[in-house]
Amino acid sequence: MKAVTTRIIESLQLFNAVLTDEQLRKIACEYMERMGYGEQPYIVFKHKNISREHPHIVSMRVDEQGRKLPHDFEARRSMEILRDLERKYGLQPSVKGQELTDREGLRKVNYPEGNVKQQISSVVRSCLRNYKCSSYGEFRTLLERFNVSVEERTGTVDGRNYAGIVYGALTGDGYGTSTLFKSSKIGKDVGYKALQTYYAKSKERLKEPGALDRLRRTVRDAMSPHNTREEFRRLLKAENIDTVFRVNPVGRIYGVTFIDHNDGIVANGSVLGKEFSARVFNELFPTSQKEEQHTVEPDREQQHKQRRSAASSLSGIVDTVLDLADTQAYEEQQQLIQRRKKRKLHR
């Protein structure tokens, strides 16, 4: 009983919008129904042990016959349901000890201010909630706009696969300045498996009819041969769209990403279509002789590789095997699902 109560309480503390008692009751009721505890007796009450008022729920894990209720993957199901309820009711979640700002209030991480882990947690969770990124590269590009680095670490140790995520703070020039934080120090909702699910869902949402139409149209309108690269950027910035060119040391464009802050979309040019590829932009904005002699823009990809190399050499084997336990549990879960499917087919 205590375990289920604790998890539900911790999760529902994410509700921090100003709601009426009736709205809170309705949300709590829907949450309990979807968690499978709708028929259980439970109490919903307000609490204010932190700066905002929030609901708590107390219930039991045994039915009227004294039988234990199933609670497999309860924490994960709870988080998925809460995220869905947040979207449905327009709620805004928070990090422990610090409320998340909305998209308009998203601030870059400021390392000298301190509380770096909390700043990173706030930015990462807010980005996951407000933006759609269909790949690791797009997500990394988005976080770098807010001075946050993200690194994937995957491999094999003693024949066992591991997969993990490391976050850190960046300065304006793109180099790390803070201690790196394993995703497990922040929460499973920002870990490797959670991000894979996030990328897949984002990809599906961006495939929906009309999802990318406004972004394509706006970018296309700014693609004039009479504009320079910087003028192109300024035109899109006026529409609240950031343009990130990936440029090699001689100024040649080999990648481009658009961040649409209005619609919460992060998309590489290739996602928008062939007419928005790096090759097209490189021909549209050719590098001048003067630019060939000096690096036009910092090569973010090269800086990323340098940071990754430096981080790997410092972290050692302990920090390399980041989420081995989580990955192993996930694989075991997938194997169990496959075995169940095979048993059903043979019936």
C-alpha cells in the first residue's frame, strides 16, 4: 500500500496549474481509472508543503477480497498517463524543487548561477514537453540553443549491452563547463529508453497531414538567391524560427536544422524534403573567397565530437555503463512480451 501511494503522490505533485476543486477531482478520478485503481477506495486532498498547492491521492493495493492488485511497470505507466493528462488539460509539470517555465519563458542554462542540475532538468523536460524532435541529432541541436549538451553512450561490456544519456552545461561558444550528469541522476523520463520513445512519437506526429506545411512554406519564402546566409536567418528569426547551419572549416554547409518555436518543431532540412537539403543551401549561399580563408561559423559537429571524446576519456568504465540495469530490464521485458505473443499464436 505504501509503495503505490508514494508513487501516485509524487507523480500528482506535477499538477501545478490553478484549478478548481471540481477540476482536480475530475483529473484525479481519471488518473485512478486509467491506473487500474478506479474501483478502489481512495482519498484526494490538497497539500502545500512546497510553494504551490497540489493534490495527493492515498489508496490501497489490495481489493475487497484481500487480493493484491497487479502493478507491473506502475511507475512507467503512471508517467505516461500523467504526461497525457497534462496535454489534455493544459497542465504544466514541475521538477522537484523548481517549477518548469513554459516555452516562452525557457531560459538558457547559466552555469555561474549554480543549481546546474536543476537548470538542466528544467530545460530538458520543458523541451521534451514543448517540442517534437524525431532524432537524437535534432534533440541535441535544440538543447544546445539553451546551453545544454546531451551525449548518447552505447556499447557492450562483458557481452552485455548498455545504453545511456549524459547531460551537461555549455558556454556560449559550445564547450562544456560543468560536471556531466547521468540521466539517472535526473530521472528515467529523460533517459535513453524514454528518448527513443519520444523520437518515435515525434516522428509519427510530424508525419500527420499538414504538420510541417507552415514551416516548409516559411522557409521556402525566405529562400531567395538575393539573400545572404545571414539575411535568410534574420527572415526566419522574424517568424520565430531559428536556423542552425552545420558548417565545415572552409564554410561549406553540410547540414541544416530549423527550430520552429511557434509550433514546437525541430526538423532537419532532409525531413522537410529534398528542396531543403544541405546541398541546396550550399548552392544557394555559396562561400566567398574571404570566407574560405576564415571559418565562417563554429563547426558544432566537430565541437560535439571533441566534447564527447574528452568526456569519454574522463568518465571511465563506471560512468560508461550508465543505464545497464535499465537496458537489461527493458530487454527482459521485450523478451517476455515476445514469449507471450508466441504462446497466443500456438493456442
